Amino acid sequence: MKWIATILFGLLLILQYTLWFGNGGLLRLWQLNAVVERQKLENKQLLERNRALEAEVIDLKQGMEAIEERARSDLGMIKKDETFFQVVEE
């Protein structure tokens, strides 16, 4: 009778090992859940960036203000009859 209990206990240990550490076990499930959560966060950030870029593209296609702002900030352009002042910090 004692050897049957030992065999059953051994089987229980093997099943528990498979449950926790085996292929598709709980540890792997937790790791995959963490990966999915990180990917969801990254997707959310990329979606926000894409929305901002889409809004900028629409603004550039429709309005001259955005084009003018780009020309002023990126290219240093000024309008006719404007005076350009450059402030140099020490």
C-alpha cells in the first residue's frame, strides 16, 4: 500500500511540474501575458503618434498656416517686409 501512495505522489509531482514549467504551462502563460501587455502599450503609443501625423498631413494639405509655420521654423524663412532678429545666447 505504501508503494501505491509513493507512485501516486510521484505522478502528482510530474503533473504539477508539467502544469507549472512544461510547454504551455502557467509560467509561459504569464510571460506571454506580459509580452501582450507591452505590445498593447506600444500599439497605443504608435496609434497616438499616427493620429498626430495624420492631423498634421491634413493640416498641411488644407491650410497655408501650417506650411508657413514649417517654412519659418524649419527653414528660417520670413515674409516680405519683415525684419529678422536672431538672439544669440552666451
